[in-house]
Amino acid sequence: MSALPKPPGRRVAILAVDVVSPFELSVACEVFAIDRTQQGIPAWDAVVCGAADGVTGASIRTSAGFSLQTPYGLDRVETADLVVLPSWPGRIARPAEPILAALRRAADRGAWLISFCTGAFALGHAGLLDGRRATTHWMYAEEFRQTFPAVRLDPDVLYVVDGPVLTSAGTAAAIDLSLHVVRLMDGPEVANAIARRMVVPPHRDGGQAQFVEHPMPPDEGRPLTDLLDWMAGHLDQELSVEELAARVHMSARTFARRFRGETGATPHHWLTGQRVLHAQRLLETTNFGVDRIAAECGLGSAATLRHHFAGRVGISPQRYRERFRCRPAPAA
């Protein structure tokens, strides 16, 4: 993933088209439209923009049977720095030309375009995903591939960031992508604070699988849940699959299969994500050098840290520290 420049401002247009999904719409409102400045969280200038068949100001129906009204229309999309498409109910039905034109103009001026679930279809119709990597809900993957063969669809992940175009799978993945956007703009501490207010996990890596076989631990105890807590507290140690499997009294093969089934990620992938997150926190809050941070996070060397950090965050550890450390750090 290449470095992603920030948008020029914090104006957000949440585009509600006719028969919009109320859940995905509410995710965008919850993350971007609530004023949390009293808690020290930076505010966004976010509004819901209505566009029914390209006509602004019309009543917008939802897929849950009720309607909504908003005084804002496509004119707010024209000045937005982030444009969020919660859903596109028609999927293969082409959006009205005023909507497509507004999306293209937003992309041309450098705005970020964010889609949840079927919202990726709207971006696809606008031609903004051609040649890019993207995702959508796994249920609609084949339909998406047939409709947009020029898009490099990855239906197995929670969300994808490809330059200023960001796409997610359905439902809860919309929360993951929204918090990831906050993390890119304001850093992990702000994203974690919002997650705590929403009572959701602070971070699920975008490469995690959409579908997990056993999202809840089995009734006969919580061996993997307890192990995850232990792993997070011992990131500075070398943790092999064999050692982890022994801690929960499983064979390495059974453990690897069970771990993937319950978390959607391999043990290595999950650990790497947690180590990069820990590195982000240390870069924000300490003056530790990159070598020490690599050791504290269990990544071994500065070179290994830089490799995984750039792959996960999109910039180097040094650039991340310059961008996100907003207060004096304690001495090492």
C-alpha cells in the first residue's frame, strides 16, 4: 500500500440515495457526524446529502420501510473532502448521471471516496474502481465481477485502501473502515477513543476474512479468547504456532485451523497487526528509537519494523511519528 495523502479538509458528504441501507448510513453518521470535541476528539463537518434518482431535496426511502429528509443535496458533494456511499441498492442499475458526475468531480479534485457494502457498485459505475483493488459484500462478489471486470475485486477481506478510494464489505465492516479512516487522519488514540464510545473493537485489520466460521468462542470455555489477551500482553516475545498451540492444549495444525476460524486471520497475520499497532502507540507517545520500538513490539529489527509498518500503515515509522505525535514525549 502506497502512502495516502490526507484530504485537504474535514468536510464529509454522506450520500443517501433512494432505498438506502439505514445501518450503513447510521455507521457513517455515528463516526463522522457526532460532535465529540468536548472529549478532545477532532470534529468533522459532516452532513447527509439526499439524492433520489439524481434529484436533490427529495424524500429518501430506506430499505427498512421508513423515509428521511435532508436539506442537503449533491451541492455538498461538490465541496466535500470525503464522500461516503453507504450503499447502492440497484447494484447493477446505473446511478443517475448527476450522481456519477459528482463522484467523478470529487475524485478529480483529490477527495477520498469511501464505500460500504454495495456502495462499491456506485463507484464501479462511475469508473472510479477500474484498475484498482476493491471489495464488497461477499454475497455480491460474482455479480460485481461480471459487472466490473476491470476491477481487481478481493471479496475475502473486510476493507481495501487503494489510494484515495476505500471500499469495505457489509455491515460491521463499515465500522472497521470508518475507524480506519479516523486512524489515518487523526491517529490510533483518537480512533480507539471513538471505538470505546461505540463499544466496538478498536481495530480489525482490513486483510482479515469477511467470513469466520466461529465468531464466538465455544461454550466449553474461552481458550482462544484468553490466549488472544495473553498474546497481546507478550508481543515482545517470539511466539511460535507450536508454543501457542501448547498453551491451549492443541496440536499446531488444529490450533492454526481453529485460530483462523475464530478470528479470520492466521496467528502470524494477527500478531503482526497487533505489533504494528503497538509500534504506532510507541511512536506517538515516546521518544524511543526505531530499534527499541522494534524490540518492544517483537519485530526484531528496525528493517523488519519498517517493512511491516509501511505495508500496514502506508508510510514509514519516522513519517508517522512526524505526522501523529502531537505532544512532547517522555524521555527514553
